[in-house]
Amino acid sequence: RAKQLGRDLVCEYSTDDMRRMEDRRMLGIRLRHAMQHDELHLVYQPEIRSSDRAVIGFEALLRWNSPEMGLVMPERFIPVAEALGLMPELGGWVLDRACAQSRAWMDAGLGDFFVAVNVSAQQIQRGNFAEQVADTLRRHGLPADRLELELTESALLENVDRALHSMQQLSTLGVHLSFDDFGTGYSSLSYLRQFHVDKLKIDKSFVFDIPRDASSIAIANTVVAIGHQLRMTVIAEGVETAEQAQLLTDMGCDALQGYLFSRPMKAQAVAEWLADYQIEA
Ligand code: C2E
Ligand code: MG
Ligand code: MG
Ligand code: MG
């Protein structure tokens, strides 16, 4: 904040800025501690095929249970982890845990599900990311097509050449790749194919406004059309009402994800949820 003092421009931080920086510093220290002390865990949210409402996979989402702060959500701590360069390590841990869980579900005969893992810029931009993924799959004996990696446009665009290289290698491995929060970035269409992405996730901000907002309906329709033209599947996230689910299904959206079906849940809760869900269906 620039404050005019006489004729000099003095740059000073407001107390709010100071508090925010102090918060981040504190959060960073606690997060490093959390990674070593088992305070992190994954929760899983089902993805549902629109046509028959069958469960096709689960997205893994990170949670931090802090003794000092209680449950901390990823939107609060992932930006801090990124700023501190902790994401390669943290993301590696997520990948490992999600693959272990997916393998456990496979062994338990729970179903033919994939697990979807969110990947941050720092991970995809590393030269050895695909190798790390291959190694993780091998360690858990998990078939590559049971893993899906979710990337946002901003993660890919940070360094296009490096991202393209990683995506090419991942695609060769047989891992599924999806574009998360689709529609919120600049969405240069020419990139879509090059990145070997086979699935688009319509961002929940559009889904929330369906059916009230005509332009959100138009955007969802357009994403479905683009996706299908490019032989990709399209999923809507943030589906909370039966009406949204119906409209999106009618639009041709292939899959649905949201609180309507389930909130993200702990791994131990999945088997029971599935049994109940399948009875109701
Ligand atoms: P995302 O990948 O777009 O995940 C979807 C978010 O929407 C999740 O929030 C999920 O809980 C929430 N959501 C799903 N259905 C509904 C719904 O019907 N209504 C509402 N209001 N929300 C719904 P969450 O778990 O807080 O995660 C937020 C973001 O944090 C994620 O957005 C993702 O970008 C990031 N994130 C989470 N886990 C990881 C991770 O392991 N690694 C990385 N790099 N990012 C992660
Ligand atoms: Mg995601
Ligand atoms: Mg998303
Ligand atoms: Mg998001």
C-alpha cells in the first residue's frame, strides 16, 4: 500500500497485510510439522455416470486435521504449500495414499473404480513426474487406467513445454488425464488436444447457477459439445440438486459429482456408503 507522506511515496504494509503474512508463515511452519506427524488424510467423493447413475470413480481430496486449528481445508493451505515449495512432497504423498487406497478397493472387490488425484503446477512441471507416477503405480500394483490425474489450466500454462512433455509421458503410461475447473481459465481450445486430456470437468461455479442463470446453462452446454467433439468425456462438479443432475444429464454430460450424491468421505466410510447407494438405486 502506497501512502503519500508529504512529497515522498512511502510503501508500508497495513496491519491487515501483516496479519496475513504472519498467518501464512505460521501456517507454513505448522504444515511442515503436519506432514511429519500424520495430521493429513484424504477424503473421497464419488463420480457418478449420468446414464445409469453407477459409481465410476472417486476423487481424492486432501484434509488437514490440525491439533491447534481443527479441520483446515485445502483452499487455505495448498496455496501456502505451493508458495513454500512443499507441493512436490505433499503431492507425492497424496498420490501414494490414493493409489494404495485404490488398490485396497480393488482387492476388496468393491468395483471397477478409478481414483482421481489433483496435481499442482509444481508437480507437473518437474521433469520426473511421469516417472514418479509410474513408480507409484508399480509399487502398489495398480493398473494405470485406474488412476486419473486432474490438472488445472494454470498448472499447465505455467510452463507449457514442460507440461506437454509430462502429459505426453503420462498419456503413454495409460493414466487418464482430466482438465479440472474447466471454463474458469482462459481455456485456449488449441491446447486441449495437445495436452492428451481425455476428460473435462465443468467448474462448480457454473453448476451452482443452473438452472437460474441462462449463461451458465449455455456454458455447460458448450463444454459438453466441445468435449464430445474432441472425444472427451465431460463431468459436472458441484451438483447439489436433482434438478441440476437432470438438466446436465439431458445436456449429454457424461458424469456427475457433488453433494447430491455424497460429500467427500473418509476411506473407511466408502464401502458402507456404496452398499447403501446401490440398494437405493
Ligand atoms: P477441486 O479439485 O475442483 O475439487 C472439488 C471441490 O468441490 C472440493 O473442495 C469438493 O469438496 C467440492 N465439492 C464437491 N461437490 C460439491 C458440491 O456439491 N457443493 C459444494 N459447495 N462443493 C462441492 P475441497 O475438497 O475443499 O477442495 C478444494 C480444492 O483444493 C480442489 O478443488 C483442488 O483444487 C484443491 N485440492 C484438494 N485436494 C488436493 C490435493 O491433494 N492436491 C492438490 N494439488 N490440490 C488439491
Ligand atoms: Mg479436482
Ligand atoms: Mg474442480
Ligand atoms: Mg476447484
